[in-house]
Amino acid sequence: MSILILHGPNLNMLGRREKEHYGSGDQQELLRMLEERFPDLQFELFQSNHEGELVDRIHKAVDQEYAGVIVNFGAFTHTSVALRDALTLLPQDRIEVHLSNIHARESFRHTSLTGGVCRGMISGFGFYGYVMAVEALLQNR
Ligand code: DQA
């Protein structure tokens, strides 16, 4: 069983950006943690700084066999109607994750355009949010 993780802009810089919000681990460490925690699952992480590339990757996923999709679109969360519309094409279960608590930060982060087309959203628990998202995907199968 495979789970697709979609990461938006600046998440390739995890471990080097605003550690007080996002922690000190990078994307490789996130993947390693998930693989250790869920040895029977495969994880595929796609990160892009470009909105259209993320839309294209979602379109590709429409016909792919994933047990679920975890999304953290970074700043595009708050702006992208295109990503929201693309997500509605996916037949797979979807969970949105944010490392930081977006409701405890600047008001422009309080709205998620993409979270409304996911089954649920987990925000503020760092990497552990991804663990919770995987548990939620497994529990729904
Ligand atoms: C983020 C929150 C967003 O507001 C921000 O733009 C990010 C990261 C998070 O994981 O907490 O890039 O999605």
C-alpha cells in the first residue's frame, strides 16, 4: 500500500527555514520517520515550488493506486483555487497537514482553500501530524 505526500513551496527547505515554526528535520527525515513507523507502507513524496507542477502531479495521481494522499501545500494552502479544484478530481482519501498551527499565526494563514476538499486537517503537531494523518487514512479503509 502506498501513500502519496504532496508538498508545496519552500518545504524543500525544511530543516533550514523558520525552525521555531517547522522544526529542525528535513523532508528526508520525515520520510525516514514514516517508513520506520509504518514498515508495511510505501511513501512517495512529491515537492514542488510551482503551483502548476502540483496540479499536474494531482492529475497523474487520479489514475494511480494510492491508499490516500497527504497534502501540505505550504503558502498555496491559503491562495490556490487551482489546487483545491484539482484535489476534487482525486478518488483517494485526502488529509491536509500543517507543521505549524496555522490558526495561531498571522490572519492570512487562518484560511485554507485546500483543506475544505480534504476529509480533515491536522495542524500544529510538526512531523507527528503526518503520523496522525497516516493513522487516519488507515482507519478509513
Ligand atoms: C505550512 C503553513 C503555511 O502557512 C506556510 O506557508 C508553510 C508551511 C505548515 O506546514 O505549517 O509553508 O503549510
